[in-house]
Amino acid sequence: MRLYGQTPRGLGMVAVPALFIVLAWAGMAAALDAASADAFASSLVSQLGRTKGFCAIPNCGNGQLARAFLQGSGMKVHAMDPDTADVSAARELMASAGLTAPRFYCDKGTLAVMPYADRFADIIVITNLTDADLAGVSYAEIERALAPNGKAWVGRVTAEGAGATINALQSWISAATKRYSTATTSTTLGNWAVISRQELSGVDAWPRRAYDAAGRGG
């Protein structure tokens, strides 16, 4: 099933089989190294169950996670970071690996507003949170951006060091107004609050922009 929506500013309209969004929260923990980024991205792609789509990393840091998705899947990646130096580092890392446009884009930006349409992201992952950081994470904004059959992981990847606890993640979920199913889990990858959105009622699978030759149902 292909989804159509407004892409980040400047990227225009695209049609992709699936959208995969990773939100790497900028914190004080050590950045992911290449091996950890590869293992983390590989696990997420495996659990997603598909390798094509659009991956957004709003706080990309040194770019290793973006590189891991590009090299470990067929996804396009849009990365952002509030630090100009990190944006430059991510661009340089990708250029040295031959991973440039049209598969990779990187801009300066923050998590204040996700520059994506409603129901745009198949997966949202915020990887670098502490208990205190959770107060600044909008559950409603994650639900807005999450696509039908999408999944959001909010927590901290183990490779980033100690961070968000299961108790704090459970409290964060409990305080939210929820429309979709939620759970918390602790794995070798870290501690996570998981938000799962169901398919829209009455929707069927169709890979075209228009439903028929008359242009209906697009």
C-alpha cells in the first residue's frame, strides 16, 4: 500500500510504499558508534518487515544512524539536527560513503514541530531520552504523525547509556489521551514505550495514486 503526503519542506510530493521515521532525541549521552547504529537500524528494519520507504531522523547527531538506515535498507532518509556542526558532519559522512541525494537530505531543524503531514510515519523512534526528557515529548504529536499500521518507539537505545526507565515510560503513557494501543517493553535494545496504530476502517490496499481511470479514490 502506498501512502501520499506532504514531504519535508523543499522535498515536494513523493509516493513511497512505506514511511519510516526515526526521531533521535539530542541529549548529553554519547553518540552512537557505527557498529551500534548498524545493529539498531537492522533490528528496526527487521521488525518493520519492509525495507523501502522514507526515514526521517529529526535529531541526527553525527549521522551514524542515518548512514545505517541508508546502507541497511532501500529507504530514503531526511535528517535534521539543531547543531550546525552535526548537520555538516552528517552530510560529510554521507558524502564520503557515496550516500547523497536523492536518497539522503540533511537540514538544520528541531523537534518543536514535525514537518510531516498527518498519518505520515510508519515508525517513529525517539532513541535518546532520560526520565526528565519525557515531559518535553508530545504524545499527541506522535499519534498525529503515525500512519495506519504504524508503530512508535519512545525511550532510550542501550548503546546511548542509561536513560528512560520503564516506570517513567509507563507514567508518560498513562498521562496521555490515547487513541491507539500502547505497551512498555525492556529489550536488549533499551527501554521503550510502544504505540501501535491500527489500519483505518474500510481501507483496502491500492498501489496507485488514483483508485480508477476516472481519478476517483486518489
